[in-house]
Amino acid sequence: MKKEIYIIRHGETDFNQLGIVQGRGVDSSLNETGRKQAQHFFDTYKDAGFQKIFVSTLKRTHETIAPFRALGIPIIAHEGLDEISWGIHEGKKDGDTFKDFYRVLHAWQHGETDLAIDDGESPITVQQRQLRFLDELTASGEDRILICSHGRAIRILMCTMLKKPLSEMDTFPHQNTSLYKMIYDGNSFATDLFNDITHLHAT
């Protein structure tokens, strides 16, 4: 069965606005801008015919798709969609203590994707929980599905779907509520929309 899979990042939070790291361990809410972004997405895609919505276990994804609840679409939380854990850097703002943070990001770009920040997760670890989610996704009977997840998690998911090495994850940009649309033909995924934000500018 061919599937259309829409993947959006959650709306803006105060942590995003202030440049504070929020990963799996920071359960922040949307700010006013984030709620407006969520409404813009809903206004554009409310008639898309989504048959199921998957979110992470973190409330910023639940709040982003909240306008769809009135449509009666089944909404399922899955830990496979949770953001990566940034370990000791969660809840902190950029500064001198981030030298190690950027060292790890640089290592990931050079293929060391089994490396994790202290007390955090590696991209490989995140990918393993995403693979369990993808098994559930591809086995489902619905052919038009919305996913709401997180920035780094989406980068990892895109690499996994497209069978690219995780060292290439930073080639998948994102903004709050930006959209990737994927087509699944029963064997492989292909990209139909790439980091699309046209809904944010719709009148």
C-alpha cells in the first residue's frame, strides 16, 4: 500500500526562542508564536485527510497538533519520536560549557554517530528506537499519516527512511512546524516535500 507521510517539527517554545537546549528531558510547552504556527499548519492541512497522527511523548508535539483533535483523528504517542537526549546540556544556553557539545556534533558529521554527550543519547541509540516506530508505521493500514516530532529526531528519521548515513543528518534543515512529506511505496521512502514552510505564509 502506498502511504503519504507528513512529518512536522513542533511549534516554537520559549527555549527555542532563547537558544536553550531542549531534548528528551525538557518537556516544554509552545509559546504564543508556536501556537500560531500550529494554527497555520492546521488551517492549511485540516482537509488533507489524515487518518492517524503520531506524536512524541513530549507535550510540545501534542500541543502542535492539538487543533486536529476536534476532527476525531486517532492520535498516538510513541517514544520512538522523542527528541534526542542532550544529557548534561539540556536546559542550558550556549556558552563556554558548550565546547564539548560542538565537539560531539562535529564528530557526528565525521561518522562517529555512536558517540553520546555525557548522560545523553547517541544518534545510533535514537535510530534504534525509531526503527521500532517505523515497523509500526509501515505495518499500519492507513495511507495518509501525520507525524509530529523534534528537530534532531527528524534529521535522524530522514536519514533512516532514505537509507543515508547518520553523518548526513545535518543536510536536513528544519524550522518550527516545517514539513517533510514522504511517499512510501511498500519497499522504500522518497521525499515529496523538503522542509516546506509555505503554510506559515498562507493568508
